[in-house]
Amino acid sequence: MGVVLAMLAPWAHGAGFDCTKAATGVEKAICTSPRVSALDGQLGDAFRTALKNHPGDADALKLDQRHWLASRDATLSAYRSLKEAEPSVVSYYTARINFLKGLDATTWPKPFDALRPALAKLPASGVKIPDDFAKTGVDIHVAEAVQMETPSAFPWQADATLRDALKDLESYAGYRKLPGSDISSLWSMGGTAHCWTETTFRIQGKQATAVDLPTLWTGADCMTDHGLARIGGNTVAYTVGDGSADEATFETSVWNGKAFGPDEMLLMRFDHVLKSEASACAPGKDACDDFAKLAMTAATRFDRSPQKGTLDTAFAPFDKAAYAALLKAAHASNGPLDKDGQPPELPLLDDAGGHMTGYSSDAEAFPLVFRGETLLALIDHGHVGWRVNNDWMVAAWRLKNGALEPVAAAYISVNRDKLLLAAPVPAPPPETH
């Protein structure tokens, strides 16, 4: 058992763990890397310190640590080798250590100092940043994103920099309107990754003059939310990273009247809950509650430890010979696990609420006993191409006349729940691609 997970038990008291007792693939991988092993020990120290310094948050810390460990397991398991995974895992550990240390901050940088009292008032589920801060009574005004159909709709006289930017706009573009502020931004979003291009400018009467971008907008910024806002009297440019149910980052840069200041980041950690959205069983594709319950059991367990082997014995006893035959058929040509074929779509569910329903080549197979029959089941997040969501899909197949046929399927959403913890952390450098 890794040190951080062991820290959740009252008898654990030291950093590091006995690699001779490593049981899971993730634990064994950690043991093969001195660098990751050392970080695991540092994380144990940071976690122990956080528990000591914040006894009132002990339950939230332990729950959040379990969520983080699950994400770490998923990160490690996504790579073919530790050598390939190590840079991402090291970054992951470093960010977690910084967060735990950030909990000790007695003062928060602007503009987060104005938001700190509002954290306890955020909605109990489904929080959206920064919009939901306005619901708490905090002094925040988010700029309106005004879409332009053509560059000629730009309402000011643009300088040379802005004229060049106007020539290169994507079809989805516009400017930000923040009443009472002389700062705006010409924005454009394009590509399947929804990548942003920004040109910040200052308004002086009818003139618009470009100013230097805040650092947080200078990189290859995709799959995030951008905006301008006034928070506690400060005009800020911001980026929200919101791709996980467990975590949201709010990165900001304050306009000081002449230029944008250094980047600051607030990291917020949330609980999450699983919800059964839909199920279907062959042959009529009718909803079937008994399979939905089994799928929820599998998803709940895998959500806590998303790595190979987690579900191998979750539904024992099962017919091992039958499952071996199912696996062989699954790996055969046109089977759902055919390495040379396309991963399957979630079967039987014609309507999964518009969610992504494609499996990936990393889908985890496991034996499932349903209505007394041993089946081959697959669990995975929903995919469309390279895009992936946080939800879980579970489907099961039987072997009939030498081929696999779908028996049942279920879709389980993963939904953001209450805020657990928040802390200022060092802002990362801009991404490049």
C-alpha cells in the first residue's frame, strides 16, 4: 500500500512504503523509479503536515487524497512504460505537494483575497467558475463575450496590431465588454481542441490600442475558458481549467493600469458523485435496473482505483473457462478488443443523453456475472476521437455461435459535488505545442 493511502489509516506514521509488498501495477511502477518514490515520500510528509495544521479539514483532506490517488493511478496506467509516464507523474506529484503546502497560506494574492470568504457559499454541487461566485454576493462582474459576425463589426478604430488580428479571426470570434473598464480583448476560438487566440487592448474614446498580453494567454491555450472580470475592484484576465469533476483551476492576471501583472492561480478541489443515467438490455433495448446496479458497483470500485486488475475478482465466482473463451473472441478480428480494429461504441443504448459513447483502446475488460451467466464486460470513459469525458460506460457481451453479441449496457455520469478544499498555488508556465 502506497504511503499516502496508508496515511489515511491511524497506524500509519512514516513516509515511504515497503516495495517488497507492492501489489498493484501502480505500486510496483512507483518502486522502480527512485524519482517518483522520493516524491511519494515527500507527498506523505506534506499530507501529514496538512492533517496536523488543519484538523478541522481532516475528513475533506482524506477524501480528497483518495480522489487524487485515483487520478494518479489513472495517469500512470495510461502509459505503456514508467519511463514514458515519469514526466507527467512527476508533474502530478509536484502539483499536489504545492497544493497541500498552499493550504497553509494565511494571506491570498489579489484577486483571490476577495473570493476567499465566498468559498463556503458556493453551490453544493455542479460549481461553475467564475460564474457561481456572483451567486454568493461577492463583488465580481464577468465581462460579456460579444460575438462578431464580421471584422467590420469591431466598434472601435483599431491600431495596426488589432487590424492584423482582425484579419486572422476564426469564424467564432468577438470582443469582451466589461462596463466601466477601459480594458478589453479581441478573442477568437477555433479547431477541434477549441484553442484561443487573444489580443488585449485599451479603449480610449473611439480608439483601441493593443497592450501586451497577460502571460496566462501567451501559450497554446486549448480546452479552457477565457474571460475578463472585475473582482473586488480589480480588473483581471482569467483562464479556467475545468476538465475534471474533482478539480478546477482559476488562473488570473490583474491589470495595474499600465500592464497585466504576474499570473496567480487558485486551485479548487471537489468531491464527486456517480449517477446512473441510462441502461439497456438485449434483445429489446429496454431499461434494465439489475444491470444498472451491477454497472454502478463496477464503476464505483473502478472509479476509486482505475487500473488494471481492479475488477478481476469483483464479481467472483465466475466461470473461468467461459471467460477465457470470451476474452479470446474479444481479441479476435472485429472483436471489441481487436488491437488492429476500431474500439466499439457503447452498444444497445440508442440514447445516452448526447454523451460521448465511444470506447478507447485502453478500455478495461473484466468478468461479470449477470443473471447467472458469465459475460465479458468493458469499462471506460466516454470518447469521441481524442476527446474524453469523466463519465463511465459499462457494457457486457456473451459468446454465441462463435461471435460476441451485446447483452447489456449502462451509462454512469460523474458529477461535481461540494467543494472540499481550495488554495493558491504557483501558476504553471504557458503551454506550448
